[in-house]
Amino acid sequence: MTLAIGDAIPAVTLHDADGAAIDLKALKGAPLVVYFYPKADTPGCTVEAQDFTRLAPEFAHLNAQVLAVSRDTPAKLCKFRDKYGLTVRLASDEDGKVCEAFGTWVEKRNYGRTYMGIERSTFLFAADGKLAREWRKVRVKGHADAVLEAAKAL
């Protein structure tokens, strides 16, 4: 499944690093950024989480929530958060249902090897719960800033 601009937030539930349930539909009413990253505590994923953490006060000023999703366990996310002092909310999609709902679980190729993995992607939902913007195959440098600018334009 792939989301299109104007689609509603998928009706899915995740768990954050502390194990608390997160119902995405319940987050409707304020802008919401959902970004997917391949694996906690890897170089690109760490920089991306640090960038969103650095901008957290500006997202909060817009009443926008930021949710970072990977297939890592909540325990691994907790270690990742604590190691780097991250304030962005990390969420676990261990069974991959959220990745499927967003269309981010894709076939990847690296050094001649083909495998399934998370495509680094970001989705910006407006306060009405409709998808306003998406970024696929994200390059980390400057990305969090671009998402913030798009959120300001809502």
C-alpha cells in the first residue's frame, strides 16, 4: 500500500520506546510528522534523529508532533534515545504493519544484494488528519529543516 496526498492517517498502533501505545488516528487535530528510518544507532539514522531533536522546540511551537518509526524493539529504541539524548518520540513497528500501511517496507539493493527494508521516508499530516506532503528516499542532510518549513506552510 502507498499513501497519496489527501489520504487519511492510517488506523495503526505502535509502541514507543517506553512501551506506551500510540494510536496514530488519535493524534489527529494537530500537524503530525511521521518519519521512517532503517535502524537505530546507525550513522544516518542518528543524524536524522538528532536533527529532529534539535528542531523539536520549533515543531512544538507549531503544535506539531514528530514520530520516528523503525522496526527496532522498544528496548533498543530506549537505549538509542538515552545514548544520544533524543527528544523526538521513537516508535517501534516490530511486526511491520505500520511500514506496510505507509508503503515504506520495500525491496532494496546494496552491493549486489537484494533484501527487504525500510525506505527512509517522511509523511506530514495536516491537523485534519490528511496527508499534506511526503518525502521518499530521503537524504538526511537538511531534511528535518525542509520538513519544518513544510509544517510552517500548513
